[in-house]
Amino acid sequence: MSRNLLPLSVLAALAGGTAAADVPSVAVDIAPVHSLVARVMEGIGAPKLIVPSGASPHEYSLRPSEAAALQDADLVFWIGEDLAPWMADAVKNLAVNATVIALLDADGTILLDFREGALFEAHAHEGEEHEEHAHDEDHAHADEEGHDQDHDEHAHDEDHAHADEEGHDQDHDEHAHDDHGHADGDHDPHAWLSPENAGTWLNLIAAQLSAADPDNAGAYFANAATGRAEIEALSAEVNETLDPVRGGKFIVFHDAYQYFETAFDFPASGAISLGDASDPSPARIAEIQARVREEGIDCVLAEPQFNPGLVATVLDGTDASTGVIDPLGADLEPGPALYLQLIRNMATTLAGCL
């Protein structure tokens, strides 16, 4: 009789395989959002990253493995078409069986308008946030009390056009394209650099995963709560890092950092390139050069994905320092810890440059 019994190790492996098969397949556009999803899924599963950390999400061509990840996905989390317009067609045509969540459209997301021009007025962004996503009515998904009972409400079933669970196989096309109120580019898409947005999204991610995988709902929400606590502690740490250099003047490579600036009340003086990282005009470069020379700019920040020659041109003939800052975590290992390290590194680099 014993010859007919499977070894315990085989039974355990089979059981584990069955459990793993129930975990949703998740695809995520950029490394910082991938990190948030990985934090919520930690100990349960792992999301797949579509745009590698060292690539620009503004322009990218999918590799076959990345296309396959979209094709196999049950859930897709992405910032939205404002950040990666090329990805809209990929999501529509490949992720045909997925529920697609565009985070810029999520309730509770802080949105800031693009800034105009190469030079910024201090605190020009004040009063521009919360235009379309007021937090006082939307932060229901920021409260964890009774989350095991009400995680379906967290899924935004009443007003999140991209997260509608009912019949998502049939209406995925709408998920990719309908209601893209920000596709005109009015809003700065670099919203992940707001720790408050990251905390809001952790709840949304947990709700969507729980809707797809109810058996693990408790773990998803517990991980999200832990992630939010980590972000709150990090925010306090960043303020301490920046306090000694408040009042320092700096220029960024491209206008991607105002969510960070707003969160920590640390405004930049200007940007060499536009928010979509397109090449700046000679007139824009000249305008930045003049400000660096005339106003005693302390620091000009480069980015690893873009031409360092532009920064060298701006720095020529000045005493400004330089550093490398990165909104995507190009040099960081993708995973749950990346988001925290990304924000920490930005603060450390900025403080060191000033």
C-alpha cells in the first residue's frame, strides 16, 4: 500500500502549485509603481515589470517577454496614458483579459498641473492640487478599519472607470481609453513622487488584488498598511534630511519632480527640459543658463537616462554643484524596497548637492 502513497514533499509541492495558480498575474508599467505592487503582494506573489528601470517610460518599445506579461495579465497597474502614450495601444491590444487600473484616474490621487516655462516661481504649484480628486471624500480607501469586510468598496466599483470588475473581459477596451480626462497633458504624470499618492495607491492595489484573489485579502491589506507606515516614517526622515539645506536653489534636468517638491515644501527654480523629457530649445537652455549665473543657483541635477551634455552646458562658467537624481530608480533592484530607497536617494542627493 505504501507504494501508492506520494511522498509528502511531492504533495506539498502540488499543494503549493495549486495555491500559486490562484494568485493573479499582475503587470506594472514602471519600477516605482511595481515596487508598491510588490509590497502589497509580498509573501503571496510577484508582479512583472514592463518598462525596465533604466528606460524612459515616455518612449519605449516592448520586448517579447514584456508583451507576453501584458498578454497573460489578470491585472495591469500603470500610471496612465499621460506618462506613456505608447502603452495605451499595447494595453488595449495585449491585456485583453485584464482589469486595467490607471493610477492617475484613481480617486484620491493628488494631481498637479504642468508648470509653464523653464523657470519656476517658488510655490507656483500651491492651490493647484486636488483639482479633481479631493481627498476629503475619497480617502475611504485610506482607512483600514474593517478592511476584510469592505475591501470591495476599496475597489472603486462605483466610480473608478478603469477598475470596474464587472465584465472586465468584455469591456477592457474602455479601460484602456475611456475617461482619460488627463490625456490632453494638462496634468503632470509623475505623481508617484508624492508619498501621499503612494499611500493612496497601496490601498487601491490591495483592493484590486483582493477582488481578484479574496482568499489572500487579509494579507494584501496587511501588507498595504505596513507599506503606508513605512512611507510615513520615510517622509519624516526626508524632512530631516532636507531641513539643513532649505532655501538652497536648484535646477532639475526635466520637470518631473514637483510632486516631491510639493510634498516636502522644497521647490526647484527651473528645469532644463520639459515634463515629457523632450529636447529643450536653445532659447530654453539660454534662459536656464542665465538664471544659474544671475541668481546664484547652487545645484543643477542630471538624470541617468538623459544627455549629460546639456547639464554640462548649463554649468559652464558657473560655481554650481551637480548631482544625479532619478525619478525611476534606474540603479535600484526592482522589488518592494525600491520605492522607499528611491525617495530616500532623491533627498540625500539633493541635500548633498546643495
